[in-house]
Amino acid sequence: MSHDIQPRDDDAKKFGAEPTEVGGDDYENDKAGLQRSTTITTLEVTEEGVPAPVPGDIGPPPDGGFTAWACAGSASFVTFCLMGFVCSFGQLQEYYLTHQLANYSKSTVAWIGSVQATEVFIFSVIWGRIFDAHGARPLVLAGTTLSVVAVVAMGFCKEYYQIFLSHFLFGFASGMIWPTVTAVGGHWFSTRRGTAIGLIVGGSGGGGIVYPIMFKHLFQRMSFRNSLLIVAAMNAALMFPAWFLLKSRLPKRKPIALRRLAHPWHDKQYAFFAIGCGFYMFNWMSPMFNAPIISRANNASPAVYDYSVAIVSAGGLGGRTLSGWMADKLGVWNVFGTTSFFTAVVLFGFFVPSPIPNGALVAGFVLYGWVSGAWLTLVSAVVAKISPPEEIGIRIGMAWSICGPFMVAGPVICGALIQVDDNKFGYAGIFCGFTFLIASFLAVGPRMVQVIRGFITRKPDLSPA
């Protein structure tokens, strides 16, 4: 998905470009190398996996300017609409369970949100290859249009299968756009890339605050159909600028050959990390989807109950926007590992005991939103840290695609556990906490082993985390 492809030393010498140093187990481009690279950014990968030059020299990313920031800003509005809607399913689920789907169980209704969220990530490899071959605009045009059509159709749904299909279409449309908007930042930014990606991904956190509150007030004042039509119109207006402003900068190129997809899995650190991400995403959505249920089980005040999903998203906004800056200051691995393990601590400390005071419950919602939002933002940064530059894009796409199948079952299992636990989140909280703990050991374990070995051999790894 990313076009910032750097050749290996032999290929760099062959084409007259300076080689990029790759050392140890971590691969990283120094910023000076990125700035002086001009011909490198216009290399494509042949079917044999060898970088080949393409005509033209477009230079390094501008790292600013109206066009670059307009692209990032319009992408932020897109993630605001799409991920805001996806993350607010907990509010929609509460409405469905008391209206159209009152005769269905929580776990059955949870399938709708699980499948919708899964589609955002599961096809990332496919959309990434299309992005490489045809650029961002076709995916943006198709994805935004389909998402608006899905919301309009949703407003007319009355049966379970109708609601399921409309959410399925929305998830499919969102999946076309999510890997596109998160990758396109690499076309326009280098040293400010973290800030740009924080702006783009931060839009989803803002949407996660606005949409649950908006749904609550719309449902109180008007019919379900009119509420959804208003949301569809708002989405269309906010995403329309992306049709013109969200675009690729680098030339289109032939995607990496499919047979090369197996190569990254020979890297044990990447393989463990990708599987760990899958386990984390297994229940990433579960606390957010069930925030109203958690509030009710803790006898929360009406304000906390009504705005529980928005409170989680408010914490997520902070985590998504600040985690990149913190990673630059403290090290990517340090921040990522801390947020990963602390997610399990939050589940065991705040969502398993019941009842707990309102203040503690709000703190738990905010903390969960913060750590889970920071984790989501830093996945791409960690993949870039442990990958050879020419494989960063495809490895990010595969990591997200691995997460998709895991996400289907988590909220459904939690729904069943909530019913067994007399509509409390205790059993589900234990289940979620252990999946986050397993995910943390899988994803961060190889890095921990590297550091421990360094100290044992009296040659500690002194490279930036």
C-alpha cells in the first residue's frame, strides 16, 4: 500500500542511488536518507521482486503545503464518517434490541456489528494492491458512494436480514477506504508523517464521539428512517471534498507479485506480531459495543449510560492523536508494548468487578478508549520498524487482513457470555482481558527476548526503541 519503496544496496548501486543501510533485526530508514531519495521513490517492483526504475523523478515527499495538508484533512473527514459510524454500533445495537430486533438475542444482533467491523480490515491486502495499481481516487469514489447508499438503505430496513445486509455493505465500503487513507499519507509526508497519520486516524476518534451522541438525540426526536437519512446526508457532505482533494502523489505501479506474500512470514518477529494483532482485535470492539450494557450492570447514572460509547471514543481520540508523538519521544516499542499490556489491566480492573462507582466506570471507559486507540495507531509504525522498506506496505496490509477473521467472533462470544452472566460483563471482561494478555505476549514477546538476550550477552540493544 505504501509507495515509499527503498531498494536494497545492490539494486541501489545498480540504478545510481545511494544505498539505504539496513542493520540488525530492525529495519529503519534514517530521515536524511528519505530526504535525499529522489529516484528511489519512483521504483516499482517487478514480478521477480526486483525493484525497477520507472521514468520520471518526482522527488521526496513535500512534507507540507496546501495540497498535502488538504489531502490529510479530507482523509480525516472520511475516517470521521466511516469509523465514527462503525464504532457507534453499540448505540445502534441498543436501538435494534428494543425495536426492530427485539425478538433476537444480544449475540445474534452482535453478529451484525462484528461482520461490519471485520470488513474494514479483512480485505486490506486486496485493496492495497488496487491502490498500488490505480491510485487512491477510484477507491475513494466507490467507497464513499457505497457507504452513503448503505446508510440510506439502512433507514428502510425492518427485518434482520435487511439490517445485516445494509451494515455488510457499509463495512465493505469502509474497507475499501481505510487502508487507502492510512497509506496515502506516506505519499505526501516523511518527517511529518506521524503528525499527518495522527490527523487522519484521529478523525475516526472524533467520529466515535459525535455519532453515538447524534444517534441518541436523533432517535429521541424523530423516526429511525429520518434519523438515518440525516446521517447519510451529513456523511455525503463531509466526504465530498475527498473526491477532489484525496489523491495519490506517486506514479501508479504494478503490485507486488502474489507469490511474494509468503515471504514476510519467514520473519518470526513479524509473524508473531501479526498473530498477536489478530488476538488483540479479537475483542477490540467488544467493550465499546457493550458499553451501555456495562453501564446498566453497574447501575450507572443516566448520563453515563446514555453517553457511554461516546466516553470510550473520547478516550480513543486522545490515544490516537497523542500516541504518535509519544512514540517519537519514548520509542515505538515502549509505547506500543505499554498500551498493549495495559489494555488487559484496564479490563481486569474496571470491567470485571461489578458494581463500581460512576467515577471509576467513566475512568475505565476513558482508559480503555485511550490505550486501544493508541494501539490501533501504532500498529503501522511497529510494522515499519521491523520490516525491510520495500515490504512495509504489503506487511501492513497483511497484518490488518489477519485481524479481520479474529474480529468476527469476539463480540458474539461476549454477547453469549453476557447472557449467561445475567446481563453483566464480568465473564466477558475476563474473556477479553485474557485475549489482550495473550495478544501482548505474542506481539511484544520477540522484542522482549531480543532485549533480554542483549543484556545477557552484555551487548544490550542501544538502538532507539
